[in-house]
Amino acid sequence: MTSKLANLRVSMFCAVGLVMSAIVPTTGAAAAGPYQAEATLATAVQSATDKEVDGVTWHCEGDKCVGKAERRNSLDSYMKECRKVAGALGKLTRFYSRGREMSSSDLENCNRAAQ
């Protein structure tokens, strides 16, 4: 009798785990959604331009740039991401990505490394 009850408990626990894994998205799946970032250029562009940087399309008008991608999976660090953008678009005075605003000292390092 005890073994039947133990087996039933294990089966119920496994069933609940399977249901929860189907309902609750994993962190990796959430990270694979739409990507958006913002940057401000030290020198404004003369006319609206689009440029692809590491799978992200950056649209710049004046000194404002917005990067968008339907899905972006990257192992790049926040700093490396900034360096790639600065290397392709030019010196940045602001960089915002992954819900974070880059500090002025990190932004200086980003621009220096991008040269």
C-alpha cells in the first residue's frame, strides 16, 4: 500500500512539473524576443541612414539612433555591444541597451576601444 501511495505522489509531482514547464517561459526564451537599443551620436548624420551591426538594424536621424531586431541572441557583454555600435556608427554620447543606461566612464571606455 505504501509503495502505491509513494508512486502516486511521484507521478503527481512529475505531472505538475511538466504542466508548469509548459506554462512558465524560461529565461532563454524570454531573451529571444524583440530587441531594441538607443544611442546618441557625438556627430549627427547628414541624412537618415540605416546600418546593420551584428544582426541589429540601426536607424539614425540627426544624432539619434535606434537599433531593432526581431530576435537577437548574443553572448556579447554590454561593453562589447557598445564597442561594435560605436565602431560602426561613430563616437557615442549615450548608449542604452538591455534596460540599462551606460555610465559616462563606461561610455568613454567604449568609444576609446572602438577606435
